[in-house]
Amino acid sequence: MMDQNHHSDKTTEAQPSEKKKTRNCCNGFKMFLAALSLSFISKSLGAIIMKSSITQIERRFDISSSTVGLIDGSFEIGNLLVIVFVSYFGAKLHRPKLIGIGCIIMGTGSILTALPHFFMGYYRYSKDTAFNPSENSTSSLPTCLTNQNLLPNRTSLEVVGKGWEKDSGSYMWIYVLMGNMLRGIGETPIGPLGISYIDDFAEEGHSSLYLGNLLAVTMIGPIIGFLLVSQFSKMYVDIGYVDLSTVRITPQDSRWVGAWWLGFLAAGLISIISSIPFFFLPKTLDKPNKEKKASASSISLPMQNEEKSQMASLTKTGQNVTDTVTGFFQSLKSILTNPLYVLTLFLTLLQASSHIGSITYIFKYVEQQYGKSASETSILLGFITIPSLAAGMFTGGFIVKKFKFTLVGIAKFALCAHSISFLFHLINFALICENKSVAGLTLTYDGNTPVASHLNVPLSYCNSDCNCDPTQWEPLCGSNGITYISPCLAGCTSSSGSKKSIVFHNCSCVEENGFQSKNNSMKLGECPKSDDCKRKFYIYTVAQILILFSASLGSTSTIMLIFKNVEPELKSLAMGFHSLTIRTLGGIPAPIYFGALIDRACMKWSINNHGKQGACRIYNSSLYGHTFFGLTTALKFPVIILFIVLISAMKKKYQGKDIKASENETKAMNEANSGPLINDVKVDHETHI
């Protein structure tokens, strides 16, 4: 009987043990790590889809580059709205659930970004084109109507009759902005809270390994993003609603808009799915007795460590909030009066502004400069960007570890990496293509004479009596290699065929270019780029690999300088203020002023149904290239000067102390299991990846 009772007791003890084991399996650290990895993938996926879709959004909503830059910067605005709340209250609340809520908000923002597609009506890429799903037809293109006034009247009537389609979506881009802002709000807790959770509950000495694996897995997001955008860009925006055989433009056309909205729907659904596991995870996890310690001391949220040092006395002695605020501002004053920190802050701000502006418009640049489609551009940039950045970061980290650089040595290495990247960057100026030959923009309408300005080019006698609509953009390629703005302005009087295969005949402006005895017919679409431009494109691809690799060599070293030049207790405040500065002065304004300057290179704007300027149809390639790279150069060059000043100041401060500083930091890292130090770097770096 006693044996049976004893056996029963064992069974009773075993059941909770097995239950606990099951619970740990489902709710444990590994489950959190897997869920966080998926959330990191989803947020990097959403970021790449937004950057890759900038040109598509600009065309679909008929807006300027500066406006689309505001949309892009709204992500940072959303992030800033809640970053203080997350930094202060994040560790006090249920971190996994807060991350789950963030994923849901982020997914909702992505879906909201795509919603305008379903309420805007059908995309009209030309005034004289409207789709009617019931008829599956397109209106005919206007040709030269000599001595008649029918064209303006017909065009006006058509626009009035079809205007509802565009009017209904004139300001729909605001919902895209709101969706991107919501995505920024949702993204805020994922990085800092997730990384601090790993640091608190990972096995001793394994934090850096888990964080490294997490960032490596994050690279899956951009890879998927580039592939999705490449495929969706090939699909027409209104796929499923319009008979695609009636669409006469191709992905190479400057008016083409792919199914940009599909990418945001996919990213949104993945984000929402990634949120589910977090709601089943505990607020805290058990750690072995030998590893139990004050986990709060290793939380690396922005300003969290500073809060701990300043709030300790408040908790014990009951001081009022005024003392805490005073202590905060004293600490802030301490880092802002530190010349080494301020120098590093300014140079990283310039670097970040250059990177943010470049990545926002690099897709648009490749499309416009080299005549590539959105699909080709996404595949190309995805193929060269991710491997180059990963290889550069790995190599840079290996070099720093291998040679055990001192503080000054780290700064010198970062300067060398940036200088090499800057020199490779200058190659871009030699790879700018010449302007296309466009009658009415770079040449007179008869194609015989270059013009000094694209503004108000006078009509030639080959089209002066055609009563053309000057705002129309329906490009054709002539047999002489010149692009014409529209069939009417080319002096074409007849056409044959339909849809993509339509051909225009008897184009008098082509005849005036000395080709009277040749076929003066024209086909739809711009003329292709020159062979010289195609050769430059291949060199440009190699140059970008070198630029990205060399720039990423010193990326981690530059971030390390931010917190290594301040007092240990001010490290988190320094990182938090740095992140705030980069987002406020870099992430928000950079896309806007880059876009505003790019707009100045536009030669032909679309005109919407309200008579207002819409999206750009064709750019001055030379001016675009020099403006784009000139601005990035203006931001990159001062960084070299600031690095030199920083190194000089560091030598004066750390002269004879570099080795000691390095040893102290190594000791500190070992004592903290590399947790806080790595977390501060990764939180900031991941945010700006």
C-alpha cells in the first residue's frame, strides 16, 4: 500500500514537471527568438517594399518626388511619436505582448498603404486613355488635324467624361502617408524591446551569438522584398480588373505602374501573423540560478541605463520628479558639451542623410538614367546590395577584432573606409548618360537643332497647324532615333494597327529631319538608350558594389565611436539622443530635399484633371545625375574633414591612454556578457539598416 502511495506521489510530481517542460517548450526563450526573427523579417520586408515602390507610388498618385519623399519620411515621424513611451515604459510592461501589438499595428499600416488602390478607380496613363471593363477598349490617340479645332474640344469632353476615375483618387496618397506613419509606430517596440528581452534571458555569454543570428536572419526580409517587388512590378496595376490586351504601354514606359499594392498586402499579412506567438509568451522567463542576476541592469533601451542610475536614489529616498528631470538635463548637457561626441554626432548625421536620400531614390535613378524597368531595377539592386553590405560588415568587424584596434585606431579605420567609399562614389559622375534626343525638349520639333532650354520650345512648321494638346505625353520613337512627345506633335496624320502594335504614318516632323525618302512611320514608346549609356550601366553596377562594400566596412566602427567617447553611465543616453537626432534631422528631411532637387531636373510634367502639376514623365538625365550625386557628395565630403578633426581631438585626449581604454572596455564587455554594449549598437544599427 505504501509502495502504491509512493508511486502515486511520484506520478503526481512527474505530471507538473512534464507540464512545466511542455510550457517551457511552447513559451520559452526559443519560441521568443523564433517569433522575433519572423517579426524582424517582416519589418525589413516592409521597409524594402516601400523603398522599391517609391517610383510606382509617385506615378500612380500623380505626385512629385518631394511629395513622395514626405511619404517616405512619415515612417520616422511615426517612430518618433512613440519612441519616448517605448523607451520609458517598455521594460515595465509585458514586453512580448507589446512587441505583438507593434507587429499588428505595423501590419495594419502596410495594409492601409495598399487600400487606396481599391478606391481610386482605374489607372489612366494618358488623357486619351480610359478603361471600361465592360467594353474592354481604349480610345484612339489624337493625330495631326490640320486647320481643325476638333482635338481640343474632343479632349476636353473625354476628360470630363472620364475624370471621375482620377478625381476620386486625387488625394489618396495621404492614406499611403498615414499607413507608412502607422508602420513606423508599430515598428518602434520590436527592435529595442526584443533585443533587451534576449539580453535578459539568454544563457550567459550567448547574447551576442543570438543577436548576430537575429540580424543575419533579418536579411531574409530584403531578399524576399526585392524578389516580390520584381515580380509585382511586371504586373499591371489594375490586374484582374482590366483586359490587359487593351494596355498599350509596357514596363519600360515611364508611365507604367506595376501592382505595387500587392507587396504591401503581403508584408502586412506577414506582420500580423508574426504577432501571434508573442501573446502566448510570459512576461519573464526563468534562468538557471547561476545566471540569475539583476536583469534590469542589462536593459539597453535608449536612456534606460541612464534612467536606472538617476532613478535609483529617487526610489530609495523619495525625491520628487524635479530632481530627476534636473539630473536628466545635466546628463544631456554633459554629452552635448563633449566635443568628441558632438563631432561624431554631426558626422554620422551627414552620413545617414546621404545614405537615406540615396536609398530612397536609387531605384528611380536607375530607371530614369539607364532606362531599366522597375522589375529589372529591383532584381539588380537586390543582387548587389545585400551581399555587398553583408560582406563589408563582416570584413570590417573581422579586421577590427583581428588587429585589436585602439579607440583612435577604430576612428582611423572608419575614416579610411569612408574615404575609399567616397573616392569610388566620384566614379558615378563619369557614368552619367547624355540626354535623350527628344523633339520639343532637347531638340526643336523638327529634330534638327538642339535647344538651350526645354521650356516653351516653339512649334515648327511641321506641326504648327495640328492643333495639338501641349500637355499630352504619348511618346513615339522615330526612324531617326528621336523621341517625339505625341503623334500630333510629330505631325503624324494616320495610324494603323491597335494597342501595343499601333504604328503612325506620314509624320511630317520626321520628314523635315532629312529622311523624306525613308519610311517616316513611328511606333509607340521612347527610343532606347544609346549603346554608350548601356556600357556605362555595367560599369555603374560594379562601382555600386565597391561603394557599398567599402562604406559598410566602417559602419560598425563609426557606431562604436558614439558610445566609446562618453562616460559609461551616459552610454545609453548618448545612443538614444543619437538615434533621435538621426531620425529627426536625417530620416525625415533627407527624402524631402533630395526629392525637391530631383524635381528640378524634370523636363516634362503630367497635368492632372485639376490642371495641376502631377508626376514627372521624363528627366534631364545629365542634370538629374549631377544633382543626385552632387548632393550626396556635398554630404559625404565634410564627413572626411570631421573625421580628421575627431581623430586629432581623440589623440589629444587619449594620448598614452588608448591601450588602457581598450583593456577597460574589454573587461566591461566580459562582465556584462557583451549584452548592453552589443544591444546599443544593434538597436541603432538595425533601425537604420
